[in-house]
Amino acid sequence: MIERSPGGDPETKASSSPAPRGALTEEAALAARLERLGESLEARREAEETAKPRGRSSGFAQATKIASEFVAGVIVGGGIGWAVDRAFGVAPWGMIVFVLLGFAAGVLNVLRSEGVVSEATTRLSEPKRNSGASSDRSDG
């Protein structure tokens, strides 16, 4: 804050003199415009924040996640197939069957992570849609 001295500083004298009435209304209009600008900027900032997908990884991180989910499915299937072959002596059929199952599980994991296929729990909780043919309809 500027301290006013009795001797007077030219700047202090100019700022202490009463402002003309037109300047006050211009100042009030400017303050109102500034306030509206601040509110609109805040509203736009909030809109942009809600529009951003939260928790979405970068492209490379997403690609690494998808690739590791796919490869993990194939490796786990191959491991189970190898164990079945060793335990029951049915080589190479256990390995073939479980590698194919691991491949299918890897593809399903990739599709789920991309949102193409929904989780089983969400499919079960959704109400079934009527396909047009009703079993409780009576003819006659």
C-alpha cells in the first residue's frame, strides 16, 4: 500500500484526487468484464478436465500392456499344455490344445482391454432383450 506524505508526491496527489464519475463507471464495467472472463475461463477449464479421459495410458504404455496380456495368455496355455503332456503322456496333444486355448484367451484379454468385448459380469447383469418372439404368446 502506498503511504501518503503530507508534503505530497506527484503520483500520490494524482491518485488521491477524486476520479471523475465516468472513470468509476468504466472501472466498474472493466471489473465486471474481468469477473465474467474469470468465470468463463474457470468453466472452460472444468469442461476440459471432465472431457479428458482419466487413467488412459500413453500409446506406448497401452501397446506394451496389450502385447504382454496376449503373450501371457499364450505362455500360460503352453505351460499348462506341457504339464498335461508330462503328467498324462499324451504329447503333443496337450501342448497343441492348451496353446490354442491360451491364444484364444490372449485375444479375449486384448479385446476386453480395448473395450470391444464386455466383461462377463456386465453381460450377465444386463437384462435380456426380447428378440421379437415371445414364448408366453398364445395362438388361438
